[in-house]
Amino acid sequence: MAEDQDRKGESRGMAPVEMSAHGPRVSSSDRQTEHQRLAGFNRQRLRPSLPRSDWRVSLDSELWLHRLEMEFLERERASMSEAAQAVPRDAAAFVGWFERLELTGPGQHDPLFAYLAEEATLDEMRWFLAQEVAGEAGFDDLVAVTQVKLPTSAKLELARNYWDEMGRGRAEGMHGGLLDVLVEELDLDARPERTVWQSLAVANLLTGLAWNRGYAYHSIGALGAVELTAPGRTAKVNEGLRRLGFNARMRRYFALHATLDIKHAEAWNREVLMTLVDDDPELARPIAEGALMRLTAGARCFARYRLEFGIDGVTRETSSPAA
């Protein structure tokens, strides 16, 4: 089955992956193949389907893809371990540390976003948006998976967050649908094979953390980091879209997250982070690792996007990327 998957991958223009008795070997220089495969894995396992008569064969395929995912997650986690070990265990001090990530975390206030707001051409903006759409893992689904069996305070806050993401029960207000409007209007090409691996890695990271319950608290940190840091970036993208003549309907996804996520972050920090770390101080470290993993993955994206646009500028990072 693994060999069949390799042949299919080659037919789609993907480089073959060397197999071992324990699964695929992917060289450090071939992250594109790795993350295209993981992106396909995530689409397949999250898509509603029916029972398969060949489930044994499917399970064999899933095993080596899961191994590839775990190797990726552990590589990312290892690179953040030392920084996360030093975070405060006191709940109030930890939340203070977490909130400061908005200013000092990897990738924060990257010059890319000033460029998008003030200088990017329409073609550059379309390329950026296509990359971001391809790296969008579906925040509503990630929150829904992460909240399973959490303590009450954290579970309720994730439920409130999910309800907002779902447009409070109105299809026209669902956040994912707002992004779809932009995709359709601009006819964006967000196929994985047209997407840089750094963008795919963001989605693969978030999905892997949420899906694997051994990383549930890492997922809380990663999703909390998204809520904390998204407003500044989405505000800049909204400015750029307005400058390029996009109407309010097409800009609504970014305009909404530039303001709503500020409130989401405040509630997340108070109801989720504070209560979890107050109850168990040892949770500070995995939550911090998850936050730093997500921010570092974002920083890699921004650096790659700047390279595409020929932008000079250095991103402030607290540690080196893992890959």
C-alpha cells in the first residue's frame, strides 16, 4: 500500500519518498513532499465518509503517515523545549508571559504585513491569500476537537469561541464562509502542489496537535497564540485589501478578525490558560511549547513570503526554526 501511495504521489509531480521498515524517510531538504503528504492525510482523515471494506489496507497506509506526522510534531516540539522550560508556573505570571508573546514572539510585527498594507500589488496579494487559504486548518474544527474532555471552565470558553466561529448559528456569519467569499471572488488557486511547504506546515501543525490527544495542551497554546496575535496581522491585510479596491464584503473576514480576536484572546487567557495552569502548574510548559511552535511556524511562512516578494527585513525570533 505504501508503494502504491508513492506511485500515486509521483504521478502528481511529488518526489518519491524512500521507505524503511518503520515508514517513510523524508530528507530535511524535501519538506515540500513531507507537507503535501501530511496535508493529504489530514484532508482524508477529517472528511466524513463511510466504512471501507479495505479498512485493513487503509490502516496500514495511515500508520506510516501518522509516523511521519509524529516525527514532524516532535521535531517542532524539541526546538521549543528549552525556551518553554523557563516559563513561569504561577498562573498569573504565566498568562503575563503568554500575553507578551504578542510583542516578542517569533514572527511578530514582521515587515511583511506593512508591505501588504502599503505596497503589495494585486498579483502579490492574490498569491499571499492563496498561500494563507491553503494553510488554513479550520479554526472552528480545531477548537471543537481540542475541547474534548477538558475541564469545565476551559471547555465552556472553547464552546463560546466555537459558537462565534460558527456565526452564532447563522450560515452567513460563519467565519469559514467569509473566507470562502474571497476565494471565490478572486478565483484563488490554493492547491497543495501550488503552495509553499511553510504554509502547509502551519495547517499540518495545528491539525496534528488538535487531533492527537497527547498534544491537547499544546493545541490550547497554539490556538491561543493565534487568537492573541491575529488582530495585528489581519488589520494590515484588511488595509491592503482596501487600498487595492476590495469592497467591505470581500474584506469582511479580515476586518472581523482584526477586532473580534482581541476579545477572544482576553477570554482565552482568562478562562482557559489561567484556570488550567492554576489547577496544574505543570501544564504551563506544554501550553508554552504549543504557542511557540505555532508562532515559529508562522515566522517561517512570513520569511518565505518576504523572499517571494523580494522584501528586505529581519523577523524577530526567540529561537531558530526546527526545519
